[in-house]
Amino acid sequence: MNIGSLLSRNARFRREHLALVFDDERLSWGVLEARVNRLANVLLTLGLTKGDKLALILPNSIELFEAFLAAARLGIVVVPLSPLLRGSGLSVLLQDSDSCAVITCFEMTSELDAIRPQLTKIPAQRFLCIDGPAKGGYRQYAELTAAASAERPADVAIDGSDPYNIIYSSGTTGSPKGIVHTHDIRAMYGAQFASSFRMRPESIVLHGGSLVFNGAWVMLMPWLYLGATYVAMRRFDAASFIDLIHREQASHMMMVPSQIIAMMGAPNFSAERLQSLEALCTVGAPLHVRHKEKLAAAMPGVFYELYGLTEGFVTVLDKCDYALKPGSVGCPTPFSEMRICDDLGNDLPPGEVGEIVGRGPLMMPGYYKRSDLTAQAIVGGWLHTGDVGRADEDGFLYLVDRKKDLIISGGVNIYPKDIEEIVVQHPAVRESAVFGAPDEKWGEVPIAAVILIDGEACDAAEIRTWVNARVAAKYQQVREVVILPDFPRSTAGKTLKRIMREPYWSASDTAI
């Protein structure tokens, strides 16, 4: 399966159907294909071929859609990276991914200029900029595509097992983990999630979050698979988002909890303005029970919840199952299997808590260039999620805890160790433990607990400022630093982060 063929299919059989809405632009499938063809021909002129890695450091934009689709057509592997990355956090991922070309925005050019000497695999002529004034060292995307042919380039032989993208879930410091998805995997995203969310060619998808994170693909691929309509916001604003739902009569949305909470708190939030919705799925972090209840009361019969890893195991709580199992995150998608295992890998009976282990057609072939990490994650064909949960008698999953201490803030994965590596570099800090605390806006935010070196005196606010100036990405900034005389520890000496974060959790949220 070549997902690039879906664009040609839609342009042939749904040529005049509205494909993409962004700001004031409204593109049909026929027009979108012509624009994608222009970019594909530019990439060929630049010398990119099947298997080459194309880094996309872009905000939400039409150019990002064009790059996703042009790469698919040519067998090029896209590497979407957050525009919030800075310094070494950016250079490490560009180098690890073997990116040989970059499409970016003017805002990021200064950041790229600072690390250019390290990017030896990217020729000077392959730095493209989509906006802003002309700047030395960057070729203007608009000029290149305007001069290129809109004719479809020659077909490239692409197999379903060929890689399509590398999504980084970690690696801003230390060892990066690039998750590889093939054309087959992304095709299954389209078919499975279209079915799960009852989507059809007439569906209208609305997305307000960043398109470079994997959660966006849960609705992006069904859109492409069905030839539906996709409405994307430049950036999320709750009131504007509600107006856009009403104006475009959006039917399907994927949102992280912080966006859902902001939307329900907006002054123009009302069931009447949202009556077009058929599916609202939360993803990226647990949505607290009180928010689920408020959402279900205001918008009955539309709520879905998705639990999943970018590595490729997913469960979905269907809107028809929510009333019976409101605390569950659903059951595995078709052709997928789930087990709850003890530390020795033995299956546990319903109701007992253990590690969530799964397999299915969405599972990655592995981490890019990291066979060692792949062997740890996939054992005997089963993906070990590192998350802890239980299954009921009906096989529905209930999350209990995150074994890997992952922090999910606004739908973005944050690994505490990345921040801890920075904190312990402070001259007054002896030891650090970073964990997530609830936040009404973001779902979770990082908190850093520290033990000072004996004899050192330092203010917590000063440490916080020092750390936040040095982390690789803005979303890694800590909300608070807590200075402790010692950490709670197990008999083996292991730091017990569960106990450390208890003061931050309210009694109503103990289910997560």
C-alpha cells in the first residue's frame, strides 16, 4: 500500500470536493493535488529520492500538508519536528534522523543558523523557508513551487513495508527514539480510525492542535483515506475553535484534554453551536472524570477516548460504550490483541493490575537505528507499553499508572529523565526527580524536586529560572522546583515518584 496513491484517487474521483480549509484558503482535492505535484517536482529537482529523510520544522500550514503528501508520493521519509525545539534538542534529532533536507519557517531560521555547522548531511541548497522576508542561505518555498510543474511526477515503486515517517517521542537529551511508521501502518490508521469513529467521505474534520505530533494522524489519515474535508487552525484558541465548528459544521474532532477543558470554559460554549459534532475523541493524556461528565452532559453521544502509544498499540472507548464503562479507555482496535502481564510476562486474570502489552497492525517495525531499544520494547512480537492497567471481564482496559513516568502536557510527551539531566547540572543540586502534576490547562506539567549539595544554599525560584533557560524545548520547562532534604525511597533505594506527587493530586482525580 502506497498512501501517496490516495491523493491521486481523491483528485480523480472527488476532484471538486472540498479537501482542505486553512485560514481563508479553501482547496479542492484537484487543486491540492496540483500544489502537491509542484512540491514533489521541486524535491526531485533538489535531488531527493526514495528513502531520503525530509525534516519538517513547521507550524500548522498548507505547506505542511503539501510536504506530507509530496513525500508520500515520492517514497521520501518525513521527519516532523516541533518548532518549539531549540539548540542541541533540535540538532540531535536532525542528525539522528539523517535528514538531508529541511522545510521550515522564518521564525526557525535563526535557530537553524546557530546549529548549521553540525548539519553536515544537509546541502546548503536544501534549506527551504515557507514565509517571511528573504534570508541568505534559505530558498523561498513559494518561488520554487510557483516555477515547478503541476504535472504528476513519475510513479515511484513503493512497497507497504517502506518507511514513511520517523516520529520522535524522546531524545531532546540523551538517546533519541525515532519511531518508524511504514506506508502499511499509516494506511491502517486510515482504515481503522475511519471505522472506529464512524467517518465517511462527507465527514468534516476539525483540528486545532499541532500537526507535527502523532495524535494528529488519528484523524489525518482517515481524511486522506476517505477523501473527506479537513479544517485546520493555525493555532488553538477555544472561542475561535467553537466558532469554526459552527461555521464549517465540523463532524469529527481529536483534542487533547487541555483543549477540551478550555473549550468547555469558553464564553461561547453551547450545545447549540456544537450540534454538528458526531465524534469528539480525547487523546494524549487522561481526561479527568469530572471533565468527562461535564462534556457528556453538554454533548451526549459524541465522546470517544483513545489510549495509545506512537509505537503502535491502541484502544478506543466507543461513544456507545462510554455510559457503561466511563472509567475505561476502551478495547483494542480490529486485528489487535491485548494482554495484562506481571513482571515475568505471565498473563494476569481480569481485575488484576499489570503491564499493558499489545500487538496489531499499527505496531512500528522499530526505533530508527536503535535495535537495542527495539528489542526492549518488542518482545516475542508483543509491544511492552511500560504502562500499567487492568482489564475487566469484558476485556475493556482501565489505566492505573504510567510505569515509565511519562509526562503528557498538552498532548506532548515529556520524559522526566531529559529534564533531570539538565537539573543536576546546576552547581547547587545533588539529586533531582522530575514528575508530572495536574494542570487545568495542559493536563500535566513538570515539577522538579531537588536535593541540594550539603552546605549549599540556593533559592528554588533561582533553580527554576536556571533550568528553564537550558531545557531543549519550551514544553519541558518546569512549573515549580521543590527543595527537599531527601526523597521517599523503596527498600532498594529507588526514588518513589508516586509518593512525591501525591500532594499535587486532588481526591477527585485518584482514578488516574
